[in-house]
Amino acid sequence: MRFKLCLIVTILFASAANAADGLDVYGMWLNEKKTTVIEITDCGGAPCGSLAWIEHPEPGTVVDAENPDPDLRARPLLGLTILSGFEERKDGWKKGRVYDPMSGNTYGAKLRRRADGTLELKGCIGPLCKTQVWTPTSLSAGDCASPVKDAV
């Protein structure tokens, strides 16, 4: 009887751990093009992500020039929150938003950690979604090293 109880408890814990894997999205992530590092942190029980590093050919402050709101076009992109509003589900984070500073558009978003350790981001307009796969990086906020060489 004790063995069965231990087996049941072990299975329950293993199931809970597997379900939580998709929710563990926190850390530093390198986008698919290897041009941006996004830092995902906990913002009140849900993930939010801000731009921690941007590859840019010109020195100086890179600004949100494509923002549809003219009053926001001069704000710096570094530190800008681009992921927000997520709700927890058993297999990941849903009903969030992702802001694309390259186009100035905001999309519906879903986030989940994949079994291989990468991060899957889906940006959606209605039922049409585009998926990006981000890789973890050891780049820390404020580090000037190339995230490409530091990517894990």
C-alpha cells in the first residue's frame, strides 16, 4: 500500500513539473535573427519582456521611430516593454501582447517553453499566427558582448 501511495505521489509531482515547464519563460532570450535580446521577468505573476540588447549599425540611442503614436517615437527602445498582458494556462502563457518596434504594430501573443529549452512566441492577428523560436542566452542586462557568441 505504501509503495502505491509513493508511486501516485511521484506521478502527480512529475505531471506538475511537466506542466510547469511550458510556463518557465523567464530569462534572457535571443530572437531568431540574432539581432535582439529580450529579458523576460515576472510582472505581478505573469511574464513581461523588455529589450535588453539591440544590434544597430549606428551609435547612440535607438528610438521607437515606427510607433503609430507620434508622442512615443522619440522613446528609447532599450528597456522598452514589448511583451505583456499574459494569462497562465497549463501549457504556456496566452492572451498576451507583443509589440514589434520594427513595424510599430502590436499583436496578440502566446508564449511557452519548449522541451528543448527554446522559447516559442506566437504573434497573432485573429486566427493567423506567426511563430518565432528564441534561444536562451547568457548575456546579462547591461552586457555589451555580442549575444550571438554567448548564445547557448
